[in-house]
Amino acid sequence: MKNKLNFRFGLRTKLLLLSSFLFAIPWFGYQYVWEMEKYLRFGQEQTIIGTARALATSLHERPNLFNNQASFLPDVEKGKDLYGYQLSQAINLDGLPNDWPSFQEKAHYYGVNNQLGQQLSVDKLTNHFSAAVGKYDKYLYFFIQVIDDTVIYRDENARAINKNDHLELSFNDINGNFQRFIVSNKNQGWLAAYRINDLESNERLQFPKPVSFIQGQWRDTEQGYNIELRIPLTKISDRLAFAIHDVDAPLSAATTIIGSADPSSAATLGTILVPSPEIERIVKGMSYTQSRIWVVDQHHRVLAKSGDIKKASGLWQKNINNSDNDGSWYAWTQKYLQPLFQHLLNKPQDDFIDRLYDTQNLTGEHIEAALAGMPKSQWRLTTDKKAVIISAAYPIYISDKVNGAVIVEETTNGILSVRNKALEKLFTSILAIMLLGAFAFFFFASRISNRIRQLRNQAEIAIDEHGRINNEIAESMQVSTANDEIGDLSRSFSTAVNRLSQYNHYLENMSSRLSHELRTPIAIVRTSLENLSLQALPDKSTAYIDRAQSGINRLNNILTNMSEATRLEQMLNQTDKVSFNLFDVLNGCVQGYQQIYPNFTIEYLASDKKVMLAGSPEHIAQLLDKVVTNAVEFSDDNKLFITTALKNKDITIHVSNNGTLLPDTMEERLFDSMVSMRETPQMKEDKTPHLGLGLYIARLICEFHQGHIVASNHHNPQGVTVSITLPLQVK
């Protein structure tokens, strides 16, 4: 907790914090790219609307494209009006649904609701079937999967073709002629198809004629049988009906007839819609727009389709892919940053699944709006929500009536690719700028911090702990030549230190100058008083002369003490250090103190060991005199304790007394010049002047011997201990 409170919010940290605003640049960049993506989406929407409008324009007022597809019917009936799916591959006529993709989904169920003639209930109905119609190349394919409990084939010798299970098929040819056929097999295998009506009179033929263009296979199954056949598109138009006749006994009539419509007359035929080849050719010309295009009639039935939605990403994808291999520094950085971008960016998906549309009937609000004459676009997610698809529908007009619509669809994968590329380039550039900016900020902050730290260090060493200016350091202080605010501060600080040094030098020499200047007038006054005292004076005048002489003596002592410190500094500078035994000096001094202070008990254990110091033994004795004198003056019980302690390469002399404690603020200032504690009443009785120079002199002597002196309080009993630590002589 303490470390947290002492945390320093330095200049470098502040600049680094300010540099963190660089991280706001990516946010602005992302917002810019997001706005760009919205404009690209709007542009793509307008583009596919334009594509739909262009294709619809090519289909306007061309009714022949729609007549054959029965698009003009007011409504269509599912099951009767058939839709031929566009098959993706040729069909093998084997009677199996294997090559019919999604047969169960695309087949229509014919059951009790599709009975023709006699109506049976569900429980009496013995057959039903599913049928699908498809188109591939030049053929129209049929696959009928019949469920029948009893399959009756035509007898080998039978001339009738309708006394067994059979398929009746009717349609109009491309000339509008009504044609009726019966597929009646004697066994499973290749189909046996017969025309049963006359083309001109439409009367039933007495002898059905075999036809070869209806080709296919009859295959038995466990539930009944399958019929797979094909008819050339050149033989069939857009009107068609078929029915399965179920015969449950040989050579008997059909019990039930189930079909898409009544095949007995042209008026009852249903319609069939197959993808228009002509429309497909027109649409195929638009496939280079990289869009999926649908053309539907007014009943939502698909007339033509072109393109794959998984490849319909617009022109953006192609343009982006062409600009990837540019060999620039960006491509080089992409090599290392691509894994990061793959995690951060939403990549376009090509493996999405879109099952929104039934390929027979398209639905959607935009298609409804287009068939109502209002062009419209919409955005939607794919069924697996991996991609976004934009669709635009535009109406097709024939005689001022909407007869169909063009739907153009694209995914937004191209725009996502453009956006991702833009973000990758943007983030790569921003990352480089941020790194360079952060490095520049750090370098700038470090340089400023170092210059300020250097200025701080110069300030700390120029003035020592006692407030004195270190002249040598002040004179050697490096002044910045930089032409900025820190340079101005450095020059101002150097000037201030030099002026303080000069003033400090003036104060340090003031005592010596005062003592020099005052000694002559004092000597004149003293000799005058001495001569005056030899004269015959009245008794009252003698007292005044005695007071004047006492004052002159005190003034002389003051001047002596003031000049002592100055002389001592000068003497120490000129003193050569010699090797001496500290205990010899200490023992001699203690013996002297015992004679000087007979009323004091000095506890000291003399030592005969040698502790060699390099210095001046006379000044060490003077040091001890100053310390012991102070200890004696402040002692309350007339006891003095002098001890020594050796530790590592130092020796410490402790001088202790029992008496008044030092104030907390005086322990560090006690050894400064002109600092004294003699304020107690006891001390006031002493008329000897004290200027606070004794311990100051002791500190000067310690510093000359590269030692230090401190004072501290002790308790039980309370008193003060002065510790003098001196380094031993290096051997």
C-alpha cells in the first residue's frame, strides 16, 4: 500500500500516457472503413437494380417468350400445372430415381384428390403415385413412382392395350395438335407407347399406332412399379396431362384412374412450364455480371436461371484478387500479420447454405413488389447465417401489364473482401505509425527526463547537506546550450548558484574580516582603559572602568571564537596527514580531562591496542576537547562515559552524558555553524559567550579525517551520546 502511495507519476509516464491517445487512431480508421462499407453496399444495391432493370428491358414486350410457358393463366393449380425442373445431368432411362436429384422434394403426390371418373374412398384406393418432371438438353423427362398392390401387365396375345395397368399421356404438339398416347407394357423393360387418336379428326383409332419418340423404362418395385420416360421438346408444347389406370384383374377395366388432369380432351389438359431456352440465352449473356439471375412469370414460376450464388460476389472480389500480388512492403507485412487479421476480421464465407428458395417457385417481398409493378431490393441472411445476400427484383412489362420479373442476387462477400483489405492496409499502416510515434514519444520523453534529472543532480550536489555551496562543483557545472525552456532553466540555475556561491563566500569570510577589523579598536580601548585605571579616579568611576574592561574581554573572546573556525579550515587545508595511534591520543586526553574536571566521574577503559589512523593527532585532540566540553556542560549528574567500538574498517568513539535531551529538530543541525542550545537558566548563568562554533569545529575535523559525527538521545537515564566515526588507516 505504501509503495502505491509513493508511486511517482513522472514526466515520462505522463508523456507515455498522452501517447496512448494514438490508440484512438484505429477506432477512427475503423469508423471510416465502416462508412465506406455502407457506401459500397449502397453502390452494390444500385448496381444489381441496374442489372435487373437492364435484363427486364431486354424482355419487355416480347410475349412469345411467355406464351409457351402458360404464363398468361390467371392462376395455376399445383399438380395439374406442372413445372419441369432443370436437370443438371443427363438421365439414364433405367427406371430408378438415382439420377433425379432430390426426387422426393421435387415430386408431386397424386392420390385420392386426383381421381378421375369413379371416386373411391381412401380405404378402397389401391394405388397412388408420385411424379416429377424435368428438362435436360432437348428432352422432357418424366419419372412416375407408382404404389400398387397388384401390377397387371398386358397379356402376350392381347390386342387391347387398356385392359391392364397403363399410363395415359396427352399433350399438344408444337403445332397445337392434340395427341393421346398409352404406355402399356407386357412386362417390365423398355416402354411400349401407342398413339390412340387421329391427329386430324381427334377420333380414337381402332388400332393404336406404336410411337418411338416416347422412350423409357418400366421397372417393377416391391411396392408397385416405376415408369421413367422422355419426350423430345420438339414434340410437345405447353399443354399436358397424364394419368395412371389401375387394373386389378387381367383383361378387366380399370378400377381407378389418377392423374394430373383429364387426358381425354384438349380442353382439360393442364399446363407445363419448362425453363425457357430463349430466355436462358438472354440471361446467360448477363452471367458475366457475376450475379445469380432468375426470371419468373407472374405465378412465381422460374422461367430461367443463370449463375451460382456462391460465385455471385460482384465485381469487388475480382478487383481485390487482382491487386494482391503487388510485391510491396504491405505484402511483406501481410505474411506476418495475416494470422492476427484472421482472428480479428470477419472473413467472407463461400461454404454457406441458402435454401430459402424452392427452385420451382420463388417467394419474397421484393418479388411480390416487382410483380405488382414496383422495383424493390432486400437484404437477407442465408439459412445458415454465414453470408448476406442482396436481391433486387424488377418487373417485366408486356402490353402495360406485368408478366414476370427479373431477380438479381449477389452476396456481400466482395464488399467484405474489400472492407477486410482496406482494414488490413489501414491497420498495418496505423500499426507502423503507432510504433514509430510511440518510439518517438518515448525517445522525446526520455531525453527531457534525462535533462531534468541531470539538472536535479547538479542542484543536489552544488549545495551540501549543511546549505553550503560547493564551489568546485558550482564552477564546473555544465550549462545547457539548448535553445529551449529547459536550456533557459539550466542557465538560470547556473547563474543563481554562482551568485549564491559568491554570497556564501562573503559570509564565510565575514568573521575573519570582522575579527581583523575590530581587534585594533578593541586594543585601543583596552589600553586606554588600562591607562585610565592607573590614574586616581573617584570610586564611582572605578566600577564603570571595570565593567568596560569586562565588556572588552568578552568582545575579544567573541572575535577569537569567530576567527577560530576560519583559521581551523585554513589550517586543515595546509595540514599533512600522519599515521598515529588513536588510543594514545584518546588515553592522553582522558587523563587530562580527569585533571581539568576533578568533580566529574569519567568512565573510560584505557586500551593498549593500536588503532592507526591517518590524520592530525592534534586536531583529533581538539575534536575530543570540543565534544567533552559540551558533554560536561550539559551533564546533570557529573558523570561522563567514553567508549570505543571497532566495526569493519571504522572506529567509533561514543561520548555520553546524562542530562537534557536534544530536541528532535536539533539532532541534524547541532553541528552547523552558529547553532547553540544554551538557553536553559543554568546556561544563562555562564557569562562565557557561546556562538555555536564548538561542534561545528568538531565536524570540520571529522570531515578532514573522512569521518562523520552525529548526536543522538538515549534514555534510562536520559542523556545525549555523540558518536565520532573515523576510518582506520589502510595498510
